[in-house]
Amino acid sequence: MSKLSYKYRIYPNLIQREALDNVFHFCNDLYNSALQHRISSYKILKKSVSYYDQAAELKGISDIFSFAENIHSQTIQYVLKQVDIAYQNFFRRVKQGSKTPGFPRFKPFERFKSILFPQCNLKSGGVKRLPNDKLIIKGIPGEVKAIFHRPFEGRCKTVRILKSSGKYYVILSCDNVPNKPLEKTEKVIGIDLGISTFITTDDGTPFHHPTPYKTSKVRLAYLQQQLDLKKFKSKNRERLKQQISKEHEHIKNVREDFQHKLVNQLIKENDIIILEDLNIKSMLEAKGFEVKKENITEASWGSFAAKLDYKAERADKLIIKVNPRNTSKMCSCCGNIKSGLKLSDRLYQCEACGFAIDRDINAAINIKRLGMSLVTGQTVSEASAFKPR
């Protein structure tokens, strides 16, 4: 059994959109007020405020703001829970000694675009699904049109209403989703994660980012340059911000579609998939790193690895993550370590045996060899002997 989320598009009418925006606005104000309450209490009274202290005052808020009566009670409670989670994460990072623990910040209205119904099964809990596939949402007048383009499985536990680039979605988080094992192929593959080439396999197959992804990034860069030329708070600037938001969404959709299809292909064709266990956070925080931070972020290695994990679990396939140390610097022919290898060196030329191979393919071979040694319990050389190819 697995946990999965299902995302569906909803189409509220004008009155319903205004009502949803009002709910977002109220929850945004509540979040900022709760955060200010905690800050002021500590500064003035030298006393911290807990989630339970603030939750106990919600009835008083409902008496002052009649609009709050139209919002599901657990949705309002979860807004306070978000503030509490932000504080817990802050103190956790402080305890870990992080140089930038990130104190909780106030949220502008344009960045607060979702509400959660924590205990909702589409029959009760604030959102109800009708036989005609329309939704009744607490605080929203009428029935909201929804397109359930595929059936969801398992038991629905929470429901989130999301607004993104002017579009509205409902996201169902379900548990007890049955697994769907795939036919065994008895194949093993090693993967090297890259920048210019998204991934390279040990058999030399490269997988590049799709062309629409690259062209959209160029267009996004152009729009962002144009935004700097627009007058602050002008209509043209606001219109351009909407275009930029849509372009961001388009890039995300292209990237997600590409990754889902690639992951499905890899899992269908292989029983064991071996890749690097990259510490992306450390890479982003490291100074003097050869790769630009924005390139690491855009590569979305973490998102790709997460998709591999949950899809492989459902398909009864095995994912192995290995230490990436020296996987690029080690010769896949003789095992020599080339310490002077630079990121700009795309061809691996071994100084010991003279073996030459593409840098990414060499790394993928080493990753596969290291992963198989973990599976079989053998040494790296025994798992896959070093030999010329």
C-alpha cells in the first residue's frame, strides 16, 4: 500500500472565484496576525505562544469577523498550525547550527493561494463530491464544476484547494493506495545525473531536457528582463507578472511531464535502478562550487529521485542510491582516480591506462558497479570486473 496525491482541475464561476479569493485573503490575514501575535508576545511579555493558545482564541475571532463562520473550522485551525510548523522548523534549524535558520516571515496575499481540509474524505469534512462529479465546498456558494479525468484509489484523507496562475485545482491526498507490480525484466541500470544532459545511463544513452523546456526558459528570461523596465504598480507591470506566472507554470508542467514519462520508462524496463545519493542542500550551500546554484535547482534532481522512489515501490522494483564520491573521477576500466578532473572536462582520459570515454558514461558505469556491490555483498571489483570496453 502507498500514499499518493491526485490533482484535478476545478472551474468555479465568477461568484465562486470571488468567494475562494476571499477565503484565501482571510486565511492570509489570519496567518500574518498569528505570526505577529507570537512576535509581539515574546518581545513585550517575554512569553512564547503555542498553537493551542492561539487555537483557543479562534471563537473570539469568529465573533468579531462574521466571515469566518463561512469557513470550515479545521481549515482555520490548520492556518494556525502552519505558523506553528514554521516556528518548529526555525528552532530545529537553529538547534542544528544552521547559519541561515530562516525566521518565519509574513506572507503577501499573492503567495497565499491554498487552503486545506485536514480530515476530508469527499463525503464530510468541508468538501463533498456529488454524483455528477461537482463539489460542494464549505463557504463557497453553489456547486463547483470539477473534472475527474482519472479515478483516484485508496482512501481520501485530506483535500486541498489550490490557485495557480489564475487556475483552480483540488488535490486529494490518499493512503492505502494498492500497489501495481510490473513484470520483471532482470535488467539493471546505472544512472548519472547531469546538467547539460539530464541523465546518462551506463549503456551510453543520454536523456536531454525536452526542447519546449529550453525554449520556455529563454522566454521566461526575456519576460523577466521586460518586467524590470515597467513602472512599479502599473497595469502593464501587473499584466506582465501574470504572463511570467503562466510561463513558470508551463515550465513546471513540461518538466513534470518529462520526468514522469522518463521514470515510467526506466521502471518498466529495469528491475534495479542505481543512481547517486546527492546531498542537494549541501551543494546549494557550498561556496566555490563549479556548478551554478540556479542550474542545480533547475535540474530538479530531488524531484526526479522522489518520483523514482514512489513509482518503484508501487511497481515492486528496487532503487539503490550510492555515495557519489569519485564516481566521476574513477576510471571505469582500471579503477584509477583522476584527482585533477574538472567539470569542464567532458571526455574522461585515464592517465594510468589511457582509456578514453565520455565523462557521464564513465560515471554511470561506476555508479552501477558500486550499486551492484551493495546488492551482492561483493567488493566493487568483484561485482563488475574492471576491463576495457
